[in-house]
Amino acid sequence: MHTDRYLFLFVVFLIGVAIIFSFSLSSFTILRYGYDEFHYVVREFFVGILSIFVMWSLSRLDPDKYLNKIGFSIFFISLILMSAMQFLPANYVTAAGGAKRWIRLPGFSLSPVEFFKIGFVYFLAWSFARKLDESKKSLKEELKLILPYIGVFLIAVYLIAILQNDLGQVVVLALTLAVMAFFAGTSAKLFILTILGAIVVATTAIATSTHRIIRIKTWWATIQNMVLSVFPDSIANILRVKDAPEPYQISHSLNAIKHGGLFGTGIGSGTFKLGFLSEVHTDFVLAGMAEEIGAIGVIIVTLVFMAIIFRIFKIANRSNNKVYYLFSLGVGLLITFSFLINAYGITSIIPIKGIAVPFLSYGGSSMLAASIGIGMVLMISKKVDWK
């Protein structure tokens, strides 16, 4: 029995890349807010070292003794924090878009939702392993089994999509829930029904929010000429949005990627980070990286992500314990969906969701939570038959 050292090293590599680009891409933000030039890189460095240490420490534990305790602790503590932060005074929380998303602590801010995703996946894995199996059931019987999880998910929808105004995280959790339930033993019919239900919830959330409608219009304005060119004029005129806001962020993102070309302008030499792309070191980190290290560099980073996901799914596939199998699968899905949603968003394939790229986007909570999830998977890898 041994820990998957390749998975550990791949994640360490991404954390190293994140530290480098937290310095390179944050230059304009530093000037704008008057921070010290090393403000972001020092913070990212310490969080990166802490994340590596936590990941390594968790990997050395026995999952039979500690995985359950750690998983449920993360789930309940983060759930309590997400609920409580709405009632905290303004000086204890940091708001974004009028929604409270971070709890202010001495020296840093904590985003409970990042840790909740890991806890939620463990809760699903633990419960699915006990309630769901491969035996044939009617759709009605499956719905009865899945309803309690839908209830928990709706609580998460309320806390995250409504109170925190963060629909992107809910999309990631919904997709993860649906796929985990399918691999836990539910039928394809229930899987499709769950996806349709998630689409209805997402559509409702968009239709009842002015800023989300504007975001959809902005995205559509970017791609409508290309899409509508294949339709007859009578249909294209109906579908065309004429009063959509200018898609500045998407346009600058696409131009940054184009400007980088194959080999990039060089680390530190990008220009679109200089006030054109806001939050380039967070939500648009892949676009900023594409400009500075080019398509070749981004392909290498993407291959590392693929290697991480492959190693996680390999651990899941070779786990005899169903909880271990489902949890590892869930962590892999979280990373997969987060990366794809961000990558598709910055290239205008889908609307921007504000989802952080695991390990790469600046933000201590995101990196630390993802590292905890990987550490727990590494813990499980010691119980896997590698032959």
C-alpha cells in the first residue's frame, strides 16, 4: 500500500504555477488599490505552502479511522458557517455584488462554500453507499430514495444561489450530485430527470435575477452573429438581441488569448491584465495565462489537470469501499466541472459563471479546500490495489 505520489506532485505543480501568476497577473490590481507589489504573491505563497502541508498530512492518515470524521466535520461546520454568516455584522463579512460570501478573520477571509462542496460530496458518498445499489427499482421508488438529497441540495441552493447570489457553484454541485447518483446505482431515467430538474432550477434562478439576465444577454451578444448566420433572416431577426450590453470582459478575454498566440508574450509581459480584464488573477486566470505563456503553456497546464483527474478516477475505480469510490469520484467531478465551466466561460462557449479554476485562481479558500479534497483522496489511495 502506498500513497499516489504522482497525484500529489501534479497538484504541487499547479500550486507552484498559481504562485507565479498571482504575482504576474495582479500588477494592475496592486496599483489600483495601492497595495505592496508583493501583496498577492506573499499571501498565495503562504496559502500554497499550507495547502501542500495539509494535503501531505491528510495523505498519511488511515481513511478507515479518519475519513468519516473529517468529511462530516467539513460538511456540518461549513453548513453552519454559510447559514450564520448572513447574520454577522458587516465588519465581519466581505460582500460581493451585495451578497455576503466571505467571513473576515485575522489576516485573511474565509469562503465557507468552497469547503462545503467537499463536505457535500462526502455526505453524498456516505449516504449513497448506504441507500442506493444496483438492484432494479421503479422510477417512483428511486424518487423516494433520492428526495432527501434533493432536499439537502435545495437548502444549498437557498444558501448559495439566493443568499450568496452565486449560481455557478450550484451548477457545479447539481452536476456532481446527478453524476454521483447515477454511478451509485440509480437509473438513466432518474439521471435525465435530475438534470432536467437542475435546468428548471437554474432557469428560474436566472429569470428572477436582473443581473443574471444581463449576463446571459451579454454572452449571447458575443456569439449571436456567428450562431444566427446559419438561420434564415426571419428566424435570426427574432432571436437577435439588439439592446445587449457590450461584452467587454469576454472580448478582452478572447483578445488576450489571441494575443498570446502559440508561445505567449512571456511571463509578466501581458497587456490585457493592465486594466482591460478585471479580476484577471481570479476568474480570468486562464485568459491571463494564455496571453503570457501561449496556447502551448495552457495545453501543458490542461494536460496536468487531465492527469490529476485521471489519477483521481483511477483511485475511485480501484476502491473496493463504496464510500471511498463515490467520494473520490465526487472530488474528481468537482475539479472537472469547475475547470470546464471556467474554460468555456472565458472563451464564450457558455456564459461566465465566476467559478474559480481549482488551484490556479487566486484565493486561499479555494486552494485550501481543493487541497483538503485531494488530501482525502490521497488518504484513500493507500487502500487501493495498484496491481
